[in-house]
Amino acid sequence: MDSKHYYNPNGEEILDEKIFGGTPTGFVDFNRSKYKWDSRIYDLMNANTWFPSEVNTSAEKKHFDALTDNEQSIYKMTFAQLSFNDAAQEEYLSDFRQLANNRLLKSVITLQMMQEVNHSKSYAVLLDACGNSEEVFNLYKHDVALNNKNMRIAEQFARHIEGGSVDKMLASAMASVNLEGIYFLLGFAYIYVLGDKVPGARDMIKFIARDELNTHLPLFANIFKTIRKENSIDSNTIDLTYKMIQEAVDIELEYGNYLLDTFPIMGITKELMKQTVYNYANDRLRKIGLNPIFEESQTTYLQKLVSKHLGMNDVKSNFFESNVSNYAKSSIDLDDF
Ligand SMILES: [Fe+2]
Ligand SMILES: [Fe+2]
């Protein structure tokens, strides 16, 4: 590796560092940010810091044992898939980070990686309390649909991550918009539908969902929009990003429909899942500056459940309460850059 990769006194000014391409000097200066959103999202991520030990999981096994067979299966299949998402995202971020030029943005991605690791740890803590950790982490070996969803997500991650052009970097950023904004959502919703029956899982998912939807999704939406603003992007690449979100919707609904066919539970229908995923996909497209392309419905019951738990008011943790004002302050205008 060239030493200029670490230190280049003749590199560009910090305020000139673009997301793609350039020659940074090597400094990370939080006081001089080219963008308004990057250091703000970093502060918000920090204010959002939580640890799995803050969630009370002492009665999780008792609660899990009281679920119906189908509810137990939904619980296990949900965590089997969500845990893959976070592990994959950590690895993807490490690769995506290498495509980036702006050092402050790279620092924000580093913090996001730590949060994804924290999510992986939280699944292990929860499932250990539930007494089925090994079983759940091994479900991919026995369940074709689970294995297929994981594989399709991995393939979308891998397709453009080698970089080499700004168009490939943009397509790679889209894969992350899909992960943060689509692949988690039905999983979150299932656990919220179980709700008070599994308070440990519900509270763990609340913390995870806040990270994904309040900071990680805005981060990648801003990355996507900024790459487009700073570069001339081929219209074929924009067409490709539409295809990628259509694929993401298909991946999410395929697994959702499989779970519902195999383990029907109260409160969920195929139509409800379709409307929910379509609405989320349209919202993600708007967030990245593209046009919604899916049939739009009224905000669904599942969306309302997810949104309800994104608020900070019902969090009981003292640690969180001490950070609420900070959180509220920094959550304004994340998309305004
Ligand atoms: Fe995560
Ligand atoms: Fe994330």
C-alpha cells in the first residue's frame, strides 16, 4: 500500500473531499464537514448508543414457551434471518468503506459497523436467554426459503461491491438502502405483532430498528443522493437501482409469504404484507430522490406498529433518557444537505 493512502500532505482540501474519487490528506476533522448530514448522523448514532444488557431478557424463555407453535416458529425464523442481515451488513460496510474517499464519511461508516456488531451481539444475548441460540443460528441449514433469502441478499451485496466506477459505487449504496430499508421490515413487524407476549424480543427489536431506520437508512439515502449530485451517473445505473429495489421487494415478500403459508399467525395477511412492503419501497425511493413505482396504499397496521416503536418516549432505559434531548435535536433535517 502506498503511504499516501494514510498521509498525503499534497492531498486535496478536506472540504473538497467527495464521496467517490479524490486524494484525501488523511485527516478526519469533525469541525470541517463537506456535508451537513454526515457529522449530524454520527452524533445521532452516538446519542442512540445502547447495549444488549440494557434489555431485560430474564423471562424470555418463559414467554417463548407460552407462545403457540406457529408463533414460536415465526419468532425463530425471524431472528434466524435478521441475524444474517446484521452480520452481512457489517462485512458489506467494511467493503463499501474502501470505495469511499471522504474521510469523515468513512468514520461514520466505522461507527455504523460497530452498531451492526452490537446488533449481532444482541441476537446472541436474546436467543441465549431463550435457550435456542444454536438451533436458530443453524436454521439456514434446514430451511430452503431462509437460505434463499440470505443468498439473494448476499448476491445483491456482492454484485457491484468490487467498485472501480462511480456507477458501481452507487449501485452498491442501493444494496444497503435495500438492506436497511426493506429486508428488516417484515421481521420487525412480526416481533411487534407478538408484542407483549415476548417483551424481551420486542424491546431488543425496538433498539435495533431505531438504529436501522433513524440513522443507517438516512446515512445511505444521503450517500446515494450525494453521489448522484457530485457525479454524472449513467441513466442505465438509475434503471438498475429501480430493478434492485424491485428485487428487494420480491425477496422480502417471498420470505414473508412463505412464513405466512407455513406458520400462519393472527394479525398478518399476504395483502397486508404486500401493501406494507410496497409502501416502504416507495418511501425509500423518495428518500433517495427517485420516483415511487409501487402501488401505494394507506399506511398499514404493520407500518404503524413499526413507527410507533421508533419514538423515544416509551423507552424505559435511564441511559436512553439521558440522551433523548440530544437525540431529538440531532434528528432534525437529516435529509437536508
Ligand atoms: Fe443492524
Ligand atoms: Fe444497519
